[in-house]
Amino acid sequence: MAPPAAVDRPFLTAQWRDVAGITYACDAERLAPFVPDGARIDRLDGQPRVSLVAFEFRRTRVLGMPIPGCVRFPEINLRFYVRHGGERAVVFIRELVPARAVATVARLRYNEPYVRVPMACATTTDAAAGTIAVEHRFAAGSSLRVTAAASAAVPAPDSAAFWLTDHALGVGTRRDGTAVLYRVTHPTWALHEVTDAQIDVDFAAVYGSEWAWLADAKPSHLTLAGGSAVTVSRPIAAGRA
């Protein structure tokens, strides 16, 4: 079934800002249990990839309305990349947020893998050094800090950076096993050149023992996007392949 067209009234609108990505090469066998019905694992340079992505929601609205306590907050997700209906898409393994209401509604109503944990984030700039730094602290004493050049440029469409940061489709799974599709619309993001990354994440505690290997893995790619306004369509069941 073809992915759904964008709806006239977005389900969610927000600003996604300072989107930091730490990406690793990953064996397809590790991802297979998480692949939604009708999707297939996508590859970059011949290998599947899994990414830890941290950013901040701002000006969040659901059906045009702000939700008290859920307008501005950080999110950190563990995700991988697939194709569905011929389109490039992402699948979330787990999504961390500090807002209990966001996690509860997403999990119970949409079966999205959200978990509420204590979190804090900050972005700082150093004009003299010409750098920007994004830092997140979250569950199990974990933290990450990405430092990059303050200047940014839109990546070429055939680049790895574009492959990792430009997707228009998310794919999830309902409790009955059917795939759920939703569109995420935003302009192609300009990216900062990452100069340093400090990653201290207890992957086993936060994401499960099957992801403990990431603590010792070397990232294949580091990205930092300034972000933009985004719109997200209402999730629509795709049906079984």
C-alpha cells in the first residue's frame, strides 16, 4: 500500500531544534525484530545504521492546541532506517521524553515506544571560537555532548549526511502487528561540521541488554542540524504487505 498523503490539518506542529545524531553501523540481524510489516531495512554504503538522535521540541501544538507542560521539552530516540512503499523512512526503537503526558499518550494510544525519564538539555555558542555545543543529560546518568562549527550548510543529496537527516516518513507498528505510517515534513536541514563528541550512555540500562554493544562501538557518522519547523501527519494504518 502506498504511504498516506499529507493531510490538510497536521496532527502535530513544532520546532525541532539542534538535532544531534550519533550513528553506528549495525548488523541487520539486530534490527530484524523491530522491522514493521511491509518495511525493509535500508543501508548506507552497504550497511544498516542505527542512530541515537537528541533534539529539543519547541512551540509544540497538537491539532493546533498547546498542551500545558508539553510545549518545550527534549527528546532522545534510538532509531534505524528502512524503506516502505519505495520511500526512505525511520523506525524508532525507543523514544525518551521528560513529559509523562507525552510518553503515556504516545504509548497507550499510538503504541509508540515512548518512555518518560528525567532529562535536561542545553545549547551554548562560543562566538570567539566559532562553535556551537549541544548537551543532553538523561536516564541512568547518561549524557552526550556534541560540539560543531557555528556555520552550517545544506548537504548534497547524494551525501551520507543527507541520507541520515532527510526523511519524510515514519513507520511504527500497531498492537495487532499492522504498520502505521506518518509523514514528517520539514525543509532539508543545514548541518554544522561536528568537531567533537563526548558520549557517555549506558545503552544497556536505557535501551536494553541487546544494545549494550553500542557503548563500545565507534560511531560511523556524527551530525548536528540546526533544525526547523516541522509538521507531522496523523498516523494511518498501512495494512499488511
